[in-house]
Amino acid sequence: MDKDIKKKIKDLASIKTISLVLKKKNKKIVLCHGDFDLLHTGHLNYFLEAKKNGEILIVSVTSAKFINKGPGRPINDDYQRIFFLANLEIIDFVILSNDFNSVNVIKAIKPDYYIKGNDYYLNKKNIYYSKNLELEKKSTEKYGGKLLFTRNQTRSSSSIINNNLLDKDVIDKIKKIKNYYNYEEFLEDIEILKKLKILVIGETIIDEYIYTSPLGKPSKENIIATEYFDKKVNLGGIFTAFNTFKAFNNNVDCITAISNENKIFFKEKINKMNNKKLILNSKFNTTKTRFVQKNSKNLNKLFEMYNNNYIKISKKNEKIICKYLKEKLNTYDLVLVNDYGHGFLSNEIIKILIKKSKFLSINTQINAGNNGLNLITKYRDSDFACIDEMEALRAINIPNLKVNELISNLHKKINSKNICITLGSRGSCIQRKGSHPVFCPSLTATVVDTVGAGDTFFVISSLFLNIKKSNEIATFLGNVGGAIAVNKENSDAISSKEVFMSYVETLLK
């Protein structure tokens, strides 16, 4: 790298010092911020117009891990995007921003002018844009600066990428959706979702991640030695679904069981739940411990360990749940069941759920902890059933079926109104009873951690099916949720509605 180019690339600490020196010299500092994933003439015009307001132009670049703008984004990694910008003569300094917005950079630089593109001004309705922009505006003004917008409207990188550089099946799907569904209608649907009354029921699973690094094989023993670095513990299982619902709706109730030990450990999280309803006591919870290689790019799991993998529901808890369901189930617009096969959902509970739910969404999962015996076939006559390809094959027990054949056979076996089979990196396939199957490609090219992604897809698809959106729209939006989730760690589903909405806007506008 050229020495002069290298000098322009700074970290947060050094740019803070540089800014202090420049301000003492009465130099006007201008800050621009963005992803800059695909540089084009619009960006150059943006920088040219911005620098007219001062002598020093600093550009901060959003780190890749905070970019949620569609499949395969960013196309260029952090280094490439910074390097491209540093090579532009008009830019004086470039910095990487490790956040969803530029507040920390603004705090360090205290720019005289913070310049945003005209597209931000035009996208005031976008809650994600407006929320972050408001934070950035307040921060700029706090330090005596001013927020300005450029006058020239520019074509966004996202529109160029989505229309030209994605896989053909993804481009075709986006175009098809846009023919009869737009962002304005999507915003209306988001408001409708707020009015639903929702119940989630299923097992609590403790997701434990132990971060380690293999040291090698000891000379005297046939094992792999590892070095311990850190440990993280999360509420998983049904709470992944619960937290995803909470991003869209504050009227969500939860039925599950948590051990006293875990209630104490997660006391703060549980207390923040507005609608706890029935969080009962259990002796134990299933714990899934994943040993993960430290600093691996895509969360490289070395091995997984189950603890208390089958905990049959107590007669006392079963009686409490059945009584509640018989009395209250018909008051819920949507009932979502995540059945992980660890003993919480008894046959009696299942019978009541099937009989009394207004809209019943079912997901069963096969895993090592339930010995592959937790089949969707124990649920019939649901409104929506969602499982992965391997789980569907196990339920049908016929080898070498194509997806459309598989889903057709599954309809005959469980009689669900809508059945979706998730296909991992190939996307998903959904079929309404009596209709043709509809495929939706995966909307991400990168994967950090698949834990929680299927649950996120299931929740979002259920929401939009419940408000009578087409199968195509429901699974498309479900795939957006899954794309966001697989790029997060530790079953952390959609962190906020704003992130989800920003991703959808990128695709639909």
C-alpha cells in the first residue's frame, strides 16, 4: 500500500487526536458516513458537494457486521471499502465505524458539518433511517455541528447490486414480489401486526457457547487439547421465537418452564418480559453446550454437548397449562408452537392446541437430543407447519423425493393448510393445500451461526400468513428474517424491527 494512502486510514483514537489539532488551526471539518459498498458517480458527487462546506473531509465506513442491506452484502469487505475511499484525492481521512450508526465517530471528531445524502432526506418514513439519523443529528448538534443533506439525488449502491449483481433467481424473485407488493404496503402490514394477540409455547433451552482454541494433540493421550477463552449463556428455545415476536408486537404471551437455577441466572431478562403468563418451574432445562473456535470467521463449532436432554413435563405443570389453554386459547389470534422434542409438550397439551387455536403454527425439530423421533406427524390440521427438508423426509419415510413431491406427501399425512419446507442455503418451499408449491431462494450469501435462523423464519412467516398475506410474500419476508439471523451469533434473532425493515426496504424499493 502506498505510504500516503496508508496515512489517510485512521482508527477512532488517532482521528480524535487529529481532529483536536485541526480545530485548533480553525479548520472546518466535514464528516460523511455510509457503507460505500460499490463506489459510483453518485458517491463522488456526494463527496464533492460535502467538501464545499469545509477544508477537511473525513469519511467513516460502516463495518461489515453492521450492514443489513440484502443478500451477499457487503460485496466488498472492510479493508477493500476503506482502501478504495483512501485512494480518492478529495478525501483526507477514512475511518471504520463499529456500530449501526456514526454516533461514536461524531463524538470523537465533533465535525462542523455532518453531511448525509439526499436519499436519507427522502426516506424519512423509514423508521430505521429516521431513528439512526435522529441519534446522529443530536450528537452532531451537541458538539456545535450541523446536519446537512446534499441536493443531488443519487442512485443507491443497493439498487445497482439488487438489480444487477445478485444471483438470477434472487433478482427474479425480488422483481416478482415488487410487481404486487411494495414497501408502503409492507409498512401498513407492520402496523397491523402490532394489533395481534399472540401466544408462544414450547421448551426453554439454555444455549451455552464456550470459546476455545485447539492447541493440538498431547503426546501421551489420544485427545485434542484446547485453550479456554470465554463463555456466553443465553435463553434459547422458545425464547428465540418470543424475542422475535417482541420486535413486532408488545402483546405476546409465553408458556414454558424454567428451572429455579436458570430463573435466578436470567432474572433480569425474565423480569423485563411484559407478558410472562405461564413461566412454570421445572427441575432442569435442556442445555446445549457448543464448543466454538475462537476468532473463527463463521463460528466454527468444534463439537456440541447436551445436558438433561429429555425432561418430561410434570403432571402438575401439565394440568396448569391444560386449564389455561382450555380457558384462554380462543382469545389469541396466533398460537405458535416450537416443539424441540425434549418432553415439555405432552399429548394432552397437543390435543387442546389443535382443537382450540384460531390460527396454529407448528414447528417440530429433530436433533441428537430427541434421537430423531420428534416428528411433525403428531400434529394434524394446523394452519401452518414448518420443518426442514431432513425432518420432512423422516416424517414421510420415503427416500429420494423431490421437494415438491415431499411437500405433497406431507399434506396428505398431516392435513395442514400451509406447509413450508426450509432448504438451508437453497431457501424455502411453501405450498398451500390445493395450490402449487412456491420456492423462495436464500437471501444471504454469508453465514455466521445457523442457530435460531429457522425459528426466526418460522415466526415471521407465521405473522404474515396470519394477516392473510400470500405464501410468496410470507416466505420471502421469512427468508429476510432468516438472512439476518444467520449473520448473528448465539441464537440472537432479529435485534430490532428497524434492522428488518431496512433490509426489506433495500429489496423492495
